[in-house]
Amino acid sequence: MAFGTGHHGTTSGCLLALDGLLKRTTPRRILDVGCGTGILAIAAARALRRHAIANDIDPKAVHVTHANARNNDAGSLIAAIIAPGLRHHRIAEAAPYDLIFANILARPLIALAGDLTRSLAPGGTLILSGLTLDQERAVRAAYRNRGLIPGSPIRLGNWSTLVFAKQKARGVSATGI
């Protein structure tokens, strides 16, 4: 079964982070890595009326994302594709992204730190979850070491959602996280 009903602490944390982000900015290019049911891509695409790319390594998850997008009036906004990590030409062609979600496990989040950081636009926001409180420090370090600016984590139960900003062009720091 594809993951992501919106009730789990990781998904809820990502949705709370999205809500906070939308009070400050309006991202134009959206990517959801490891989309599961597509809930994060659908929520962002509907809130912003923007196209989003959602990808997963599981063909069933991509099928469920397509169905959920159609059932939630976002079918024309979501491009759901089968791809490991960020390895797909459509993902590369649409980069850089103003908003990237990755609600997967801690180990893959650490492994993808370089690719996710490179795919994030200057001034963009990266929302990461799928990690427990005891994994937070290692994941945070992987992204700080690549120059991303950490915001305050969102902690729900034993789950953590991390929010990062990429410094804006010309040395101006991204603010508000």
C-alpha cells in the first residue's frame, strides 16, 4: 500500500511546514520525492494552482498518486513519474525547484542530500520528513554541511520534520524559517 493519508506525524509535519511557508512566499516549481500517495504534491499544487512533479520508486505509489490527483481536482497539475531519487530527465529538466518535499526514511534522505541541495533553487525551501527524533541530528548535519539554512523542526510524537532554505543569489539569506 502506498504511504500517505495525512494523519501520520511525518505527513502532518510536512503539511504544517507547507502551511507556514505559504504565509511567506509562493513557490512556483514543486517537487515531491518519494511521493507515496501524492498528498504533499497535491496539497501544494492545489494551494498554489501550480504544476508539481511527484515521483516514487514504487509503480503502485505512482498509480495511486495519479488517481488521488484526479479525485482531488489536481489531475492536470500533477505529473507523477516512476524514478529513483531525482534520476529522471523530467525532474532534471524542470530544476531548480522552489519547493521540494522528501518524506522518506532517514538513510535515503542523507544519501540524497547532494542531489536535493543541487536541485533546490536559491531562496527555495526543502521540507524533509520520515525521520524519528533520534535521527534528526544526522539528517540536519547532512544538509547543513551542504550549505542549507535550517529552520525550526516540527516535532509530532516521535517524528521530526526538518525545513531548510537555500541561500538566495547574491549572498542574501533566505529568511522566515
